[in-house]
Amino acid sequence: MRRIKIVTLLCIAATFSACDSEQLRDTSFADFQQAPTNVSVLTSVSLDLSGNVSIAPYGDGASSFEVDLGDGSEVQEISAGTVINHVYDTGDYEVKIVARSASGVRAAEITDSFFVLSSCIVETEENMDASAGPLHITFLDKYAKTFSAIGGLTTKTVSNPALSLSNTSCNVQEVVRVSGCTAFAGLLKLFATPFSITADSDTFTIDLYGEQTVDVNILFVGSQVFNITQSTTKSAAWEKLTFDLSAYHGGTITRILIYFDKGETCDDSVYYFDNIQLVAE
């Protein structure tokens, strides 16, 4: 109160001038009683499969932060300007940040969500039975044979050769266009019961990977034969191809034939595919 008394005396002494009301208020203490503002956090997920994530919180007027890393580990208390580097297992995470001023006033909690890939994900479900719901073909066992090769191709289930955020599966299907195979060599998959093409299941997708681009031709055989070709645009990267079957509502699919560069000379090129689905767009 000493400062307020001095200002008040000065005002009384200045009898011929009005005292400025701002002079009568000492608000310097309020700066230490305000919660931090503009609180944010920058998270950067490493793409080298190390699982490392850097977490950098920020806030105007923040002196320290409480950081819940979202993986069950102990909450960390860090000073402003500190960056946390933390290693996560593969999965989805949400960090929670609380900023505090020098006097301990807390701001509202903020959150940030991210996905970490540090290892492949073993898929546990697939469906190739129309009576059980939408089509989903993945590769649960690298020793399983999901597709039949025709015309001289070879195919088998293998470990993912290019694990990335675009494809986290442990196992994928390999196909080799072995030199000497026929021009119409491909892969065949038969279904136990027909899949109906409806508004809820008219988009066929497949993930592809190859060291070079490729034309992928698929024959959807059932009540009719639907022949659709799509082409990859990336090399040495996973890419999702989409086949639109919306023009064939009411039709059914009992088998599919997949061709890679149909009609071209076989040249020992190798391709991988995964995550075949028939769902609503």
C-alpha cells in the first residue's frame, strides 16, 4: 500500500489540477495473476519408424507447462522453451498441455492428437463372405495363399517391403510378372457367396506398391462382367487405387481377376498389394 499512499498525497498536494484516476490504481500485481494466453503445442512425429515425437508447448505469459504424454507415463513439468522428445509405440495418442504463469495461475487445458508408427500392425480381421458384411481382404498370415496365380505369375504373402504411414500392415501380397509368363497372366480370387453392388458397397479399393508405375486391370465377374482399369502414378510408394462400381448397382460379384500391365511382355517386375475393400465411397 506504500505506493498508493504516495500517489494519493501527490494528488492532494496538486489542489489546482484534477488527479488522473489511473494514477490511483497500482495494477502491476495483476500481471502476475493472469493465466497464460495463446497456449499451443507443436508435435513432430518422426517418419523413420523410431517412434520418436518432439513436443514443444508454447503460451504467452507461460512460465512452465504440465505435459501429459498420453501413453500412461508420468506427467512431466517443464519450463517454458523446453522441448520434450519421447518414444512411443505404434498407435494413436493425445497429449494434454496445461500452461502456468510465474505465480502459478493455470490456463485451460489444450490437447493435440497424432499417430505414431514405430512397427507394423498385425491385422486381425478380414471378410471374404458377403453374408458377413463388406468385403475386406488383408493378409493375416505371411504363409497363407489368398490368390491363385494364372498364366505364369507367382504370388505369395510376404512382409511389407515399405512400411509407412500409407500402409502399416505387417503382411502384404507379392506378385511377380515372371519372364515368359503369358500376356494375360493374372491373379484370381473366388468368393463363397456373391457380393452385391449397392450404394453401400460400390467403391472397390486396393493399395499398390511397385518400383515402377503399373496399369491395374480388374475384371469383376458375377451377374455381368465389369472391366475397369486404373493406373498408379507413384513409384516406390504405396498408393490407393479406386474403382468406381456405382454404374453397376444391382449387380453381383462372385470372383475378381487382377492383371498388372495386362498384355505387356512379362519382365520380372514385382508389385505388392494390400487392403482390398468394397465399401461405400
